[in-house]
Amino acid sequence: MSIDLEQIDELRKRANVSYEDAKNALEQNEGNLIKSLIYLEKQNKIKPDDKPCNDNTFFKNVKSLIKKGNETKLIIKKNDNVVLNICVTLAVIIAISAAPIVIVGLILAVITNHKIRIVKKNNEDSQVNKIFDKVSVVVNKVTTKINEELKTE
């Protein structure tokens, strides 16, 4: 029986062996792919895939998210003075580990008229900034009204 390149490639793909090993295994087993795989397995010639675990799509997605988070900044300003400038990845880690403190801090920042911005790599504004702006406007109106009522009393 003649062995063709397609059979050798298929065996190489399945067993991760050299061309020579694949050809010899197929010749020893009359071109039978299954018998050749068993033969190579008994000879301890089947090698594990060279792909590291980080080739997994899950890890690629996580890596991509972390990269985007590192390139995106959370900036808190008060009258054009930067109070806080950190990457979003760090902000998320802090928010997860100290959620109550972060929530109180954000509320205080909004009440004291600090501007919260999410700035992408190319200094692009994020869609979230529109929401931050709307919240700031509402909170400013409320705090102004409260201050006016306190002054009249």
C-alpha cells in the first residue's frame, strides 16, 4: 500500500509527531490511521500540543480586557485640578476589594462638584461620560437648591 502526504499530515496533526515518525507508523500499519496512532502511543512518540494554555480564547479575552483597561483612564478633577488619575483596571480592582469605600467616595466626589471622566487611549471620551455629566448637572441643581434653602432659614 502506498502512503500519501494527506495521510502523513493527518497523523502528524493528531499525534504531533515528525514526518518520519508518521510515515514509519503508517508503513508499519498498512496505512491504517487508528492502528498507526496506537502504534505511536505504544512507542511513547505522541507529543502533547505545543500550545500554551494562554492560547485559550477565554484567556485571550481576559488579556484583551486588561490591556484595554490599562489604556483607559479614570480621571477625577475639581476645577481643572486632577485629583485622581488611574487606569480602569486598577479602579476595578479597588472597587471590587473596597466597594463600600469606593461608593461613598464617588458620591462625595459628585456632591462636591468633582468631574468624573473615563478617557480612552486616544483621549476619546467614553459614552459613560455623558451619564456622569447628567448626574453632575442634577446633583449640582439639588445641592444649589439645598444651599439656598439653608441660607434663607
